[in-house]
Amino acid sequence: MIWQSWSDFWSMGGAAFFVWGSYGVTFALIALELVLVLRRRKQVVHRLQRLRQAMKASARRKEIHQ
Amino acid sequence: MLSVFLEVLRRDLLLAWRNRADVLVTLAFFTIVACLFPFGVGAEPNLLRTIAPGVLWVAALLATLLSLHRLFAQDHTDGVLEQLLLSPEPPVLWVLAKVLAHWLTTAVPLIVAAPALALLFDMTQSATMVLVLSLLLGTPILSLLGGVGAALTLGLRGGGMLLALLVLPLFVPILIFGAGAVDADLAGTGAAAHLMLLGGGSLAALALAPWASAAALRIAVE
Amino acid sequence: METGQRFSLFRYAAPQQFYPLAGRLAPWFAAAAVVFTLIGLYLGFFVAPTDAVQGEVYRVIFIHVPAAWMSMFVYLIMAFWSAVGIVFNTRLSAMMAQALAPTGAMFCFVALWTGALWGRPTWGAYWVWDARLTSQLLLLFLYFGFMALTRAIEDPRRADKAGAILALVGAINVPIIYFSVKWWNTLHQGASVSLTKAPSMATTMLMAMLVMALAAWAYTIAVVLWRVRPLILERERHTEWVGDVLETSEARA
Amino acid sequence: MLEVTELACLRGDRMLFADVALTVQAGELVRIAGPNGVGKTSLLRLLCGLAQPEHGQVSWKGQRLERTRERFHREALYLGHAAALNDLLTPLENLRFAAACHGLGVDAGRCELALERIGLGPQRDLPAKVLSQGQRRRVGLARLYLSENVPLWVLDEPFTALDVAAVRDLADWLDAHCAHGGMVVMTTHQDVPFATPMRTFDLAESAC
């Protein structure tokens, strides 16, 4: 086994800042990207649904006029 | 075939002449940027000699960048670009003519002024020669690649900054080989390899860039 | 409106089929990414031995190298889709290119960031003008340029085509930039600084790195599929099938 | 001769029109009508190959526009909203340049004549920036007097900012062009009396 204890693992032979700094930022960025992508999908669907409803309403109004 | 090339070249040179203040402003910008560096890094002659190739090349690059927006912007706003795209001749021809006119009116004055600036940096005669040669071979790539960037950003809000972001990374190899040529000459290793690479780059850009510019212009007016 | 729907349906059959396919495939790739990441991290932290020269800090390699690879692959794939878009005039390919760019830029940044953190204990500096780091930085600028250009153009058709031209011009320049920077680097610094690692890499180290690379691939595919889906919806909003998609998701909500 | 089938145009997010079909034969004068914003200018730009249609196609003499681009550009003339006029050049220089780019082998004398014909004789050597709006328009229109051998004329609001006499003269010239087997497709908000029977194509019927 490489690591004697968990604290040994977390200290990474004194390079904790560099190793965990790398992994931490990477996974934080990935999480951020996922959140942004999924939120964007929700926003787009909402916006398009609103547009659609507005269009339907105006079409109905037109029909009534005629 | 050639007539549209010559007509556009003649017209753009004539316009540059009528608007010669623009050309002078570019030249003045080049000079001022180059002259700023000694104030920043100190006027120690050895240091100046070392940084001179890089400084002059960076200044030339920035001056070219500033002049790029002129390439198509006026023709775009007054509708000449549409008419050029409706010309029966292939667009590559007149794009090339416009780029050549740009090179003649921006790069050539810089190249002529470069030896004078080299004096300010106490460059040796042979280094100055190599600098002029490297500019002569390298600046066509700046105009050609810059033309693609100018065509892509035509008529966009904040187009100037965007243009810089698009083309400056692409200019890095030219800067490396251009300034590298002078460095190599100073180091006594000979600048032939650098100069040949610059020349080869110019030919490659000449073959490819006008097509990209023409395609970008076509979509810019759509 | 009605006539428009008929035409777009006829011409853009591909996005219509691709949209649900992407939705079905993405979770699988995401799951694969999670599994590969777990395996890779296990191999990297619990199986791979301590490096004789560098100690533990070398373990950054398990994300640094896959991220650097990915950032370059993604640019190549972007250029590929751009070329497809220009040659065959398909719209989906431009959307793919635009969906790829942010992930490529993210990996590019990760490669730079981890490179800097790795460099500090190894070379004593966060940043050296190493050929790979420098060209990675320029690649990041190319990504930013692509994203800025496609976002600055309001007309989607023009944005697609302009982005495609830029991606291709960039792709031709990437190797030129890399070799010029490499040459410049050897001339100016000597070959003393280089990212090449200890000559013989333990098999377990290599395994961990490759598994992490697979994880990066799977992640990229998943996230790009997720990102391209709303793009497709926006671009194809005039079509009937998008209306159906919106209605079903409305009913579900 | 000029044939348009199933043409659809997308501007930004909006489908402007769809299913436009139009055929223009030699000697015909076609006016594209419709309210503002219906896409008249967009249609003209599609017709002359400046823009790509969302759907459908434009053919010239039986060949799709993409296939016959060079020949089509030789045989078509488009005058848009912008006068295609550089402010630093004189009307004569502008006109000569435009004609040369269009592949018309025209000498300076004919350009001067054309400018005189459109009523710009005295201004021909002044820089274009001192011209009035109507005069700028005329410099563009002067190309029509050099292009009698170009069969298809696509004109976007050619009569705007012209005085009565100039409108009269231009209308006569368009009539003459049609009489010689030319084709004119144009938009105009003015009621101009033509000798040629004018066909009106109402774009509003195809609007989405």
C-alpha cells in the first residue's frame, strides 16, 4: 500500500496544494460546466414555449377577427 | 481576368493617396510604439540592441492590426462590396488586389521607416538589413491573414477588439520567425532558414488566405 | 408559418433525428465518464507508485495530460465539423462545432492550470515559456476567438459559416504555431525545460492516464450532446417537430 | 429566363416568405409589391445571388444560379439601396470603376455621356461627398445607361429621390430596355407610368 494513513494521503508527500489544487479546480470547472449546460437547456425550452404560446394566442386572435 | 485586379488595385491606391493621412497615422503609430520601449526598459545600449528585433516586429504587427479594419469597412458601408461580389470575375482576384493595396500602403512605409528606427536602437548594419528583409517577407502574411480576420468581423459591434483577438494568436509564428531572423543574424548563425520559412509562409498564405477572405466576405454581405 | 414548417422538415431531417438520439446517448456517456473517472482515480492514487524523481506531485499528470490531449482533439473535431459544414452545407455540423468549443476551452484552461501547479514544484516556477505550455495558451486564445466570433454575429447562418472559416484557418495554424513555438523555445532556452516526464513510466501510471483520457472523451461527448440539444431546438424552432418536443416537455412539467 | 421556384427566405429568426414562384421572360417588367418589411429587398438580393435562399432555387436560362454564377453576373445588374459610391472619388471615377468591375469594357467618354444623360454632367469631377442625396442616387443609376447589353436589371427603389424629369427619363429608358428584350425586376413605391405593361408580383401573398 502506498499510503500509511488518510492524512498521509491528503498531504500527498507535501505536494497537497499542487495536487489537490489541480484536481479541485478541474472538478469544480466540470461541475460548473454541467450546471451551465443543464440550466441553458431549461432556459431555452422555457423561452421557446413562451414564444410558442404567444404565437398561438396571436393566431387565435386573427382567426376570431376573420 | 486581370482587369478587375488592376482596377481594384488602382482604385485602392488612389483612395489611399486621397486619404494619405491614414497612412501617415499608421506610420506614426509604428514609430511611437517602438520609441516607447526605451522609456519602459531603460536606454542601456546593449539591452536596446537585444530587444530591438522583437520591439520593431511587435510594433509592425500592431500597426498592421490597427490598419486592418480599413481593408473592407468603407466598401461594406457604401455598398461597393456588394457590387464587387456581383462581378463576374472570381472574388479571389479583387480580394488579392485589395490586400496587395493594403500591403503597399501600410507595410511598405513601415519597411522603409524600419532602418531609421533600427538606428535608434543601435542595431548593426547587417542586422538592419536582415530586419528589412524579414519585414519584406513576413508582412505579406500579416496583410493576408489579417484580411481574413477583417472579413470575418466586418460590420460587427466591437469588431476591432474581436479582430485583434482573432488574428493576434495567428501572428505569433510570424513574430517568432521575423524577430528570430534578426536574432539569428546577431548570433552569427545566419538568418537564411528563418527568411526562407517566412517566404514559404507568405506563399502559403497567398495561396490560401484570399479564398477564406472571399468566403467570409460573401457571408458578411448576406 | 405553415409553409415554412413544411420546408424545414423536408430539408433538416438530420437534426430532427439527431435530437432524440443525442438525448438518449448522453446519459450513457456521462455514466461511462463517471465510471472511468473512478477507475482512473483509483489507479492513479492507490495503485500507481510514487515517482522516484518527483514524488507525489506527478499525480497531476492524470488530469494534465488527458486535458491537454482533449483540448487539441476537440479543436481538430471542431475543424472537422466545420469542414463538413462548408462542404456539405449541413447545419448540424456547425452546431456541433459551436457546442464543442466551450468544452475544448475548458480542457485547455485545465491543462494550463494543472501545468502551472505542476511546474511550480518541478521547475520552481508556475509558468515557463515552454513550447507546449505556450502553444496551449495560444490554443486557448483560438478557442476564445471562435467563441467570441460566433457569439458576436447575430444571424445564426452567418455565425455558423464565419465560425467554420475561422476554425479551419485556426486548424491550419495550430501545427504551425506549435512548431514555431517549439523552435523558438529551443533557440531561446535550450532544451533544459520540457514537460517530457521520467523516461520509463510505470505501466500502472500509464494505465491510469489512459483511463482518465477515456473518461475525458466520454465526458466531452456527453456534455457536447447535452449542449447541442438546446442549440438544435433554437435553430429549428420553426419546425413542427420542435413544437411537438416543446409540447411533450410542457405536458410533463 | 429568370425562374424562381419554391423560394423561402429566413431573416434572423423570422421566415419572411416562403413558396415564392416567379418567372420573368424577356421583355417583361415586373414590380415586386408589398408592405414594408415583407422582404422585397431580401427577394431582390436572392434574385441576384447576393444571398442564399433558405429553400428553393433561382435559375437563369435554365441553369441553377450556383452553376452559372459567372455568366449570370455578366448578364445581370443589381442596384441596391446603397449607391455603391465612394466619397473620395468623383462620380466619373466611381462609375468607371463600377463598370469595369462588372466586366463592361467602357471608356471614359461613354461614362461621361451616361453621367450627362442622368443630369450629372457638371458634377462629374467633384468628389462624391459634396453631392446631394438625389445626385448620389443618380451616379448609381448612370450605370443603367452603360448596361443596355446586360439583359436583367434588378432595381431596388430606383426612383427614390429623383425629380419628375429624371423619373420620366428613367421610365423611358426602362421601357426601351424591355422593348429590346431586356428584363426589369424592381420595387417602387411611386406610381410611374410605363409604356410596357407592368406585371405586379405581390409578395404579401407569400409572406409567412
